[in-house]
Amino acid sequence: MTTNWVEWHNAYDDPTSGLVRRLAHVRRRVLTALRDAPAGEIRLISMCAGQGLDVFGAVAEFDRTDDVVGRLVELDPENVAAAKARGVPGIEIVEGDASVTSAYYPADVVLACGVFGNVSDEDVQRTVTLLPMLCRPGATVVWTRHHEAPDLTPSIREWFAAAGFEELGFDTEPGYSYSVGTHRLVGEPLPWQDTKLFDFVGKPFDGRRSPVS
Ligand SMILES: C[S@@+](CC[C@H](N)C(=O)[O-])C[C@H]1O[C@@H](n2cnc3c(N)ncnc32)[C@H](O)[C@@H]1O
């Protein structure tokens, strides 16, 4: 079964969905990272950005909008169009492949939401290990992963620690399968390199359970 990544976003219209609850955490974590950023330009990137509800929701609450320079990378043209309809100046929406480092520039706020549930465990580890390449010093990464069995999130948190990040938060909620992790780079960024991070394989969505990933 192929997931329709436009329809996938419909769960954001259902106030009872896990995705809506996950979104509130992601927006709060991104907004906190923006507010904690020093004066001057703040660079933000989002991989597999979908319709950008997380970024645009956070930026709408931020009072230094003019300081935000962003790039959202999304493959699906309909999602790109929906993101552009919400767009704000300074944030570009790129229709393209988010799986390669060449899609990005080093940023202060990095979103990897809805990615780690759709790539192999090995690629999650590879991406986390290489994330310091996409980070400016002190950058904050906000990421998501469901924690259905077998729960990969304990390993993901270990991989972040091994890659030089400290954990700022790990948000979950009883009865829901989402997790939102927030990590700050305390080690050095990695030197830039053009490389592939992951293969986005997707996963079947049976339409019943909350399609968080
Ligand atoms: C699970 S959704 C997450 C969307 C968004 N980040 C969110 O959390 O609301 C995954 C998104 O990745 C996009 N996608 C899949 N493969 C991609 C690729 N290689 N490059 C960029 N985007 C991709 C899909 O079109 C889909 O919108």
C-alpha cells in the first residue's frame, strides 16, 4: 500500500488525532528554540516538511519573524503548494529530495518530523549521526518517531547523545503513539559533506490508527 502524503495531512483536521497533539509539542519546541536564539539571523530547515504546519505555526507566534531565514524541503507537489499557501517571507519551500545533505544549509533550528518512522533503523542512526553537519553551533533539532513496538526511541536518544547532542525534551502522552524529541548540539558541528542521509521508504497506513511517524 502506498501512502498518499496529501491525505496523510487530513489527520491534522481532526482535533482528536495524535497528530494534532504531536503538532502542539513540535510547535512549542520550535518556538522555544527560536526564542532562545541570540539576536540576529536564525536559520531553520525542515526535512520532509509536508505542508509546514509545524514551522508556520511556530513562526506565527514568534515576534522576530524578520530574523528567520528558512528552507522547507518536500517532494510532493501538492504538499509544496499547500505549504506555499501558508508561507511567510524569508522561508522558502523547495520541491525536492530531502534525503541528501545538498538540500540544506547548516541551521540553528532543524526539524526532522515524520521522517524516522519512514526510513530503516540503520538510516535513522546514520541521519542522527550526520545531523551535526546540518547544524550551526548550539543548534536545536526537533524530531518525531512513534514508539510502537519495537520502540526505536531509546536507541535514537542514545544516538543523539553519541553524536554530541544534549536532550532538552522528550514529549509523549499516555494513549498516544507519538514522541517528540528535542536535542541541542553541544559538540562541534561536523564538516560539510555532500552525502545521502536516508532512503524514504514510507510505511503502510491502514487508515485506523493515528498515522504519526
Ligand atoms: C510523515 S509526512 C511528515 C510531514 C511533516 N514533516 C509533518 O510532520 O507534518 C512525510 C513527508 O515526507 C515527504 N517525502 C517523502 N519522501 C521525501 C523525500 N525523498 N524528500 C522530501 N520529502 C519527502 C512526503 O511527501 C510527506 O509529506
